[in-house]
Amino acid sequence: MILKTKTGISVDTEIDLTPGERHILQKLLVWEVMASSPEEFRRKKDEAFKRGWNQSGPLREREIMKSITTDMEEKVAQRLSETSPKIIRGGQPL
């Protein structure tokens, strides 16, 4: 799979990521659409790196993964800002 971040970084997950990183990425793709806040997404990301993959233990978050996860976190924030009700004068949602 080829990922392209908002900053223009292109990542070939088969070549550029380790098996453990690909496993974490799969989990984070789910959390990208399920997280109720950027903080929750960040927490899930941190947990995934602490646990590692296939009983491997913790994984270090390399720069390539930081680029991907930062982009994902921004997408979470954007999704939530687009779906949250807009409040108008008088406290009523639009």
C-alpha cells in the first residue's frame, strides 16, 4: 500500500515499514475513524508502540511512522471538527 501524507511524503508500506510497524498502522487506520478525540487517537498510538507486535515488545516510533501518525491525528481532528454541531447564538446547534 502506498500512503501519501499531507506534507507530500510518500510511503510504500511494504518497503518502508517493518512488519511490526505495518501491524500498528493497521490498528491505527481503524482508530483514525473511531477515535472520539485526537487525544484518544494519540493514546491508542502510544499503547500500540508500547505493546509492539507478535510479542515483540515495544517498538520505537521512527520518523517515517511519526510522519504517518501525525497526518492521521490531523485527519481525526478534521473529521471531528466537520461532524461536531455548530453552536449559534442562544446555544442552539445549527
